[in-house]
Amino acid sequence: MSSVSITTSDSSYSDRFTMPLPGGHHWCGRINKNTVLTLKSLAANANASLYVVDADEKLERFNMPDSLKAQHTLYLSEGHVLYSDMGRVLVSIISDDHGWNDAICGPSTAAMISSQYGKKTFQDARNERYQNGLDGLLTEMSKFALDERDLTATVNLFSKVTPDLQGQLSYIAADNTNQSIALRFEMNCLVFICNAPHPLDPSDIYDPADIELTIQQAAPIVPKAELDICRDSCSQNQRGFENNARYFGDYANA
């Protein structure tokens, strides 16, 4: 089998939609199957807390333990996928300039942000207020009748966290300027993103980087005779994509 390179600059992509996600802000939307969402960090200190659920059945959502266990990894990066709790592939990471996205720490909370940076409320600073990942995600989820009972683990894009021999986690600072992460959607999904500091970020200045979001049509996944960067990265992912094919009635690829 020959290898196929998939990038967001491929000429087969079309109909781009680009929007800003300023530091401290949050966003939600429906992104359908065969669509690519690219997040580009416009400054050094980026962290985007991401949560995904099946748009057609909101009880099916991102499952962090299965995603890490199935792919034998502590983190998610290019070639990895985000599994649902039904064993299906919600999202594929088809390119990743950063190379490590934390999947174990979850979003920051109001108490964490207050302890680290102090308080700056809407009454004090309007849109420049200090926001946290958890409240930002829950605000967006409420627009689809979801609440904290529906929120499990998140993926912290652009953030690297590593353990030592005692299991103590450390945040690894990096300059994310102009780094991009491209996510290909394998199911119709509701997507929730909060652009707020990582809970372990030791910085004493609240300054989350602005992020640019680009949504565009994905190039078709190649036939099984060709390699796909995510589907064929391990045998478990191949089975996950087969589950997707059955779900959508595509039994020729199941």
C-alpha cells in the first residue's frame, strides 16, 4: 500500500470559512462529516479546550480513556483519532504542528484562574475579563441543552503535559505562534471550544493567544487500497472506521 499525505493546503479542499477566536473567548457549532476544522495559534501561549459530541445523538460523546487506551498513548497528535463511547471515530487529527495535545488534565476552572491570575469580571473589564475553560465550555454547551452532567474529559490543543516517575504532571511551555492543528470530522458533531489558559500553565500573566478557526470541506478518505494517516495508524483505528461505516450504512467499507 502507498502512503497518502493529507494537509489542509491540498487543492481538493474548497469553500473555506475563517473566523477569529480571541484569547479568553469560546465558540460552538455543528461541523458535519467530511469537514476539516483547522485551528491556528496567532501568538505564543495557546490552549484550546475542545469537547465533541455526536450531533445526531447527543448521548454519544468523546471518550478520553478509550481514545488513549486504543491507541496506546498518553497524548493525542497527528495520526490519532478521538473515539466516542460507542467505539466510533468522531474526529481524526490529520496534521499537528505542535505534536502533543494534552488529554488528561481537563479545562481550567474559575478557582484555578482566580488563584493564578486574580479576578477580572465582566463588570470590571467587559470582554477583557478573565475566563476559564470549564465555564466557557458549559456556556456553549447550554445552547444545545447540554450541561455539566454531559461534559467528560476534554482535549487541550496546543498544550503539552508530561509526568515524572512519581506521576507528577508538568506543563511544558512552548511558543505556539503560527502552529496549526487540523481536525477531520468523521461524524456529524457538535463542537465546543474555549480559548482559556491550561490549568497547569505557570504563567503569572493572563494572556491566552488568539486563535484562527478555518472550516472547509475535507478531501475524500482514500480507498482501503491506500493508507490513511489516521485510519491506518493502528489496527484498532481501522476497526473504529469500520464501526463508522456500519453506522452510516456504508457496508462496502465495513
